Amino acid sequence: MPFRLLIPLGLLCALLPQHHGAPGPDGSAPDPAHYRERVKAMFYHAYDSYLENAFPFDELRPLTCDGHDTWGSFSLTLIDALDTLLILGNVSEFQRVVEVLQDSVDFDIDVNASVFETNIRGGLLSAHLLSKKAGVEVEAGWPCSGPLLRMAEEAARKLLPAFQTPTGMPYGTVNLLHGVNPGETPVTCTAGIGTFIVEFATLSSLTGDPVFEDVARVALMRLWESRSDIGLVGNHIDVLTGKWVAQDAGIGAGVDSYFEYLVKGAILLQDKKLMAMFLEYNKAIRNYTRFDDWYLWVQMYKGTVSMPVFQSLEAYWPGLQSLIGDIDNAMRTFLNYYTVWKQFGGLPEFYNIPQGYTVEKREGYPLRPELIESAMYLYRATGDPTLLELGRDAVESIEKISKVECGFATIKDLRDHKLDNRMESFFLAETVKYLYLLFDPTNFIHNNGSTFDAVITPYGECILGAGGYIFNTEAHPIDPAALHCCQRLKEEQWEVEDLMREFYSLKRSRSKFQKNTVSSGPWEPPARPGTLFSPENHDQARERKPAKQKVPLLSCPSQPFTSKLALLGQVFLDSS
Ligand code: DMJ
């Protein structure tokens, strides 16, 4: 289905920032050194303002120069920005922040937090693994122990009650003190279920407790088993019944990082099964959703187009394609998306492809990283200077449109550059980091294995820092080598845990387990196929829900799906 883009309004061209940034010496490509400095200045403008005006709140409000809590109440921007400090070379500030976080962050709080966001935005695991490189004096036993690891583990344990469902797929929200609230919506978006394996498997490897990797794997398997006959997954699913509630299939909002984690989980864990799952999805996605190197939204059972829309969040896809070596397709899709950036000087949240214009109420650009992230990966793979040009355009645009005295503000509307009083934590965690890495070819993150650190741990010698870092979906790098540092410990502990599990499962009656399904009690292993996930148990689980909750509320962490419903009304809602 060929799409013809309409020519953008002349007015828009007048509003677009003009590029006066330094080109390369021959005038052909942007000068990386110049842009590295510009990106650093961007980071400190926002970071200093957060510390001065917003800390200890989660986020900076750049228009009113104050702060507010958004996703938790644990200084999220500071945690999210921590490893960017090291990537920018600021070891002293990294060390200072590690101290500050240990003294100030408390996860024992009566707050309803998004399970997905709390997991991905916590850069604690990465910071823990990078702390030696940053000159932090690490304790004996590191990287298998350490204060940041303990904090990451504590936060992750707070999320475990969400996985205690008949399907093993997690609720979207959990109270950090009390567990899952009674009456919590059982409808979670696909990404909110399938975006745990990178962090949770790392945590299991480092701590020796398999529970994290186990729950993440079960959730991934349940999604896989829930795909349609034509091989697609929908957008929201009921985690008690396993029934799809929103049946739009695509690669963007509500689904995105599920696909990302199949690939990254496969690479991190050298897990062929995860890669095989992704490759199967990839086939179905190409068959049903790809048109002229754009990706649309289709009905998951029929493959019919439900929304001919490109979403800003989808711009991670070319980067993901590059990770599986599909460079030609990745570049073609990247160039499609880059035309949209050029049209508006940013990526609108939704872009109607046939009309070649924004979608009503989704004209904003909250300074998202995805297109820059893809440029960074593709530049590593190809060295194509077009990718640096996107980086240059992004720096120029963001500085011109969104820079204010107290930071960088979300662009509410790319058509007139009105601003919103918000600076999401991913701006410092991802957008700035990927920009810097795009322009910094010798950054330690790009290490190709030519250097490494040998570390003596209580479990033997272990190699770290050799490169091949896997970024979680919030751009927190995980050193894959670290997963092998505590291996011996892990295997021994897992054997003991397996024995204990066997012992306790003999003692525990099934009815007692079911009664605890929505509780804040200690974590219990989720159901295996053919056990708790049976029609009989679905009915029992349903009976426990309050009667008034017949039409489940939708819960998606990064973007309320209801906005999309209101806008386009083309989502298949099945409340029968
Ligand atoms: C980030 O929080 C993560 O990348 C997430 O997966 C979705 N996108 C936002 C930034 O756009």
C-alpha cells in the first residue's frame, strides 16, 4: 500500500530551527567534537537546574522552576541520570550522587508505582556495575554485593507481588508498601508484561536469587502463548484471564519494549529461544504491518489496518533491526522517520502517514530519545554521516524550541512550539546520553573488547568492561560479562532454593496459594501452564474482583491508552 506524504505547510518551514551548528571542516558532516560539547552543555543546564530547583522530587518542572513527583517519589531524575554522568566523564559527581542516593532514597513508601516504570527507570543496577569504573570504593564481594545492588534488589522485591497472578503476567501498578491494591485493574499493556528480563535476569545473576529471572521468563512465555494465529500480539491483556482487551497490533506504544527485550534478552543471556520468538514476531510484523518501510497498526487476529499512524515511540525499531543485522531495512525505515523530524523539528507523538500530518491531541514532543537511539546504533553499524545529521538537527531543535531558563521543556505542540511544564527523566537518561554517544566514537561504552578490567571476586577472577553493553529500554547499560561474575554462587544458591521450593510446595495446599493471589504477602512462584492458568481458576479469580469492575480500566505506564481510544475510536474493546 503506497503512501503519499502531503507537503508540509509553508508556515511550518518558517517555524523550523535553522541550523547554524558547526559542520565538519569540509562543510559536509557535523563536527562530532563541537556537538559533544553542545550535548554536555545541554546535560548540565538541565541537571543543575533539577538539583537546584527540583531535587528530591522525581522530576523538574522547567517552566515554574520547581519539582514534582511523577512515577514514584524517589528522586527519579537523579537515579535515571546517574550513569549518564559517567558516560560524560564526570566521575566525581557520580561518586557524590551514589552517596546522596544511599542516604536519601527510601522504597518503603506508601506509593502506588508503575511496575514497568519503576523497573526500567531505575539506573541502580547499571550504576552498581559501573561504580568501580567511576572510582567508587567498592566493598569486598563486588559486583556480587554492594549498596546500589541492595537498593536495586529492594526495589525489585517491591514489584514481585504484581507477578502473583493466575497467568504470571504482572499487574501494571503495585503499592510499594502494601503490594497490589485490592480492586487494581487487571488490564496491563504488553510492554508492561514483557519488559523485565534484562534487569531481572541481571539481578538474579548478581544476587543469586532466581526469583527475578523466573517471573520475567514466565511473563514472556505467557505473552508468547497468547499471540494470535497470524502471530501478532495485541496492546492490552487481562492478566487474570489472559484475554486480549485491546487488540491492536503494532510496534509502538504499549508494545514496544516487549520486542526490544526479546532481542536484548537473547543477546544478554545468549538465549536462542528468545531470539527465535522475536524472529517469528518479526515475520508477522513485516507481513501484516509494514507498508513502504512504515509500520502501521493492524487488528491482531485479522491483520486489517486499524490505524495508519506512526508513533514517536516506534522510532526505536531501526535501532533494534540493526541489532539483528538487518541494516538495509533499518536505514530505510530510519529515513522515513527522519523526514517526519525534518517536517516538524521533532517527532510528534502520532503522525498520520497517508495524510502526512500530526494527529489531533497528539502533536507534542516530550523530548523522547527513540529516533536518536536508532541513529546511534545505526551510526555504529554503518558510519553513514546522515545519522550524524539527525544528531545535529536534534541538538539544534531541542535547544531552539525547548530550552528555558530552568531546563528543557516538553513541547506541547510541534506546530506552534507551545511548551508544557514537564521534563521527563528520560531526557537525561536517554536523549542526552544517546546524543553524546552518537558523537563520541571512543566512549568506553563503544569498547570492542580491546580493553577490559580483571576483577577478583570471592568466586574467582572475572572480566568486566570489555564492551558489548546492553542498554535497558531506558538506556541504562548492562555489562554482559557481569552476569558471569557471581555464577558459581548463583548455581549453589539456586540448588538450595530449588530444594526448599520443592519442600514447601509439598506442604502448601493449592487453595491457600490462590487465596493469596492479590496480596502483598511474600512472593510465590507464578503458575506454570496447565496449572493455575485454567478456565476454572479464571472464574475463581474473576469472582474475587469487585462486582462494579465489569469493564476493566486500562493501565499502560508510558502512555494512557485511553487517549488513543478517545482520538481514533478504532480499538477493539471486548468487554464480553
Ligand atoms: C522511555 O521511558 C523508555 O524508552 C520506554 O521504553 C518507552 N519510552 C520512554 C521514552 O520515550
